[in-house]
Amino acid sequence: MTAAYTNKYVSDIPLKRPQETFTDDPGSLDEVCLKDLVFDLANDVKDVNKLHSFHAVAIFQSLLEDLIHLGENRDAFVRFRRQQLELYSLDIDDLQAEARQPKHDGSPPELHELSCDGPLPVLDQRDVQITDIPGILSILPDTPEQNLDTAATEPNRALMSQENASVQSLVTQSTDTENENENGVGKGLKLILTELLVQTTSLDIPLDPITCHNIARLRREVLFHMQPKVQTQAEHLLRCFSLAKAPPISIAQFLVRIKTYSPSISVSVYIHSAYMIYKLCVLLDVVTLTPLNVYRFILALLRCLTKKLEDVHQKQKSFATVGGVAPKDLGKIEVSFLYLLNFKLVVSEHILDRFLTKDFVALRAFCDDLDREEVD
């Protein structure tokens, strides 16, 4: 009997990369195999543009459950967070030591900056002459800029609800109806000259766009959320997410309910939501997910990102009914979520792809190992 043929160089033969074969789209959440989905994401078979809506829901569900699991094991969470920050060349001990150092300038490490060096001068409508030239509408001030008082050259700071707001909104404001003239046109309308906007606005492509990963930017965000004032504010904002007792419905059932009665929510919204809660919980350590606050975070994530990403979305009252909350409470948790995230909602496709292929896969592997350790 002849021996079977073997080749000692067979291990050197390059194997063909895994490719996605023809399969039917899942018709329900139960038809999604999470293990196969994670394998496809890790091997670049799937990305954010090749996911079905039930795939996105499964990723969102798995991420929430894993984050709740890590929240119950603080030591494991610290170990995983340290590993993820080290991928960005950030060390938790160094960041904590830097956050404890006193700030000499008194300014927070994370600021929203405009392209201009200072606030643009704002003109009062009562001090403006409008000259009607054929095809041209020119606005000329009667008084020079240096003669205007501070209230007339800066937007109203009372509109900013945060004490440390770094920029002022360039929004035109009008006074009360008592300032209206006999023609019904409001007086005191504050304007910004178009010429000044053109001079202070740059259309050049930025070298470091906010849609790309940047270690320095992430470092500033982490340090910003380590400030005592910011942490105190976060504790106050988190109160509106907690329930007195867990509802008699699982996370999967809750997401399926939203998927059924809010079918307009796209794959992009689910993946954006997964990344945002991952960033809040792991990278920034602002939120600790629990079975009591996860449901309202789901509503806040999906609602805020739907309004940001979609042109057409469900009415507020209708979505509140689907989520089982009052419209007033829904608006409250939306605003609280935006302040927790410091209004940083801009995420590019590149960041989402990295989150799916690297961060989510690493979280799944870490939680699987943690489950095996607990069983042993």
C-alpha cells in the first residue's frame, strides 16, 4: 500500500483570501450568525457599505451587551480600555497625571475653534444704511467698529447654556416686539458684514480634517472629560437615563421593536450609534452602561443620529410612542446625550470601518475570553 503524497512546502502556499459568497439577506435578527459576522468583519469581507439592517442591529445589540458586561467587571474594563488607548499611543496613567496638573491659563484642553482669531464685529440694524444699487445690496455702517460697545460687537452669551462654551454662535438676533417700528420691521437686528465673513473664511482643504483619526485630538478629548467640572456635569446629565427598574423586555426585543415600527432608520444610523456609545464608554470613560440606563441611551442614540444623518425621519411623538417614553422625556435625553458627547457627532466612513474591523472585533474577542475565564 502506497503512502499518501505529502509536500513539506504546502504551508508556504498562499491561501486565497476569504470572499463573500451569495447568501440571502437575513429576514430577522435570529437569522444573523454573530460569529460569522465578526469573522467577515475581521477579514475585510464586510464593511459598513455591505451590511444589512439586521446585521447592523446585531452589531449594536452585541456591543451594548458587551459594554454592560464590562461595566459589571471594572478591572476587566480598565484592562480593555488601556489596551485600546495604547493603540493610539495614549497611556492612561500619563493622562491622569496630566489631568491633575493645574491649568495656568484656566482654559479647558478641548476647545471648539473658529478659523478667525476673535469674534466678528456685529452691527446693529439701527446703525446700518442700506443702499439700493441695481443688482447689488450694500450694507454700510454709520459708526466705525471701534465705537461700538461690547454688547454690540459680540453675540449674546446668555444663549450659551454651558459656562465654558468656547465659541459664540454667529446667529442674528432681534429684540422684543417693543422695538418694532411703525412699519412692523424689527429694530436692533444684529448683523455681520458679508465682507468680513469672506475675509475670515478659508476654503482650503484642512491638513487635519475632523473626519480622520488624530491622536492629538483624541488626547484633548480624553483630558477634557477628565476635568472635575465636566465629570460633575456628566453625573448630573446621566440621571435622566436611569430607570427605577429594568423593563420586562430584552435589548434584542427592544431593538426589534424599533426596527419594526421605525423602519426608516438606516444601517448608517445603527453603526454610528454603536461607535458613539463605544466612544463614550471605552475611549472617554464617560458612561457606564447598565441594564437600567441602556434603553434610554438606545433611544437617544438612534434619535439624535437619525436627525443628523437622515433627510426624512419619524415624527417625535411617533418615535416616543415606539420607545415607550413621553415626548418631553425623549427631548430631554436627546439634549443630555449631546452634552455628554460635547456635540461631537461628525464621524467619517473611514472611522466607522476601523471601528467595525478593529475595535468591535477586539471587544468581542476580549469578552469571549472573559467569559471563558469566568467559567473556568
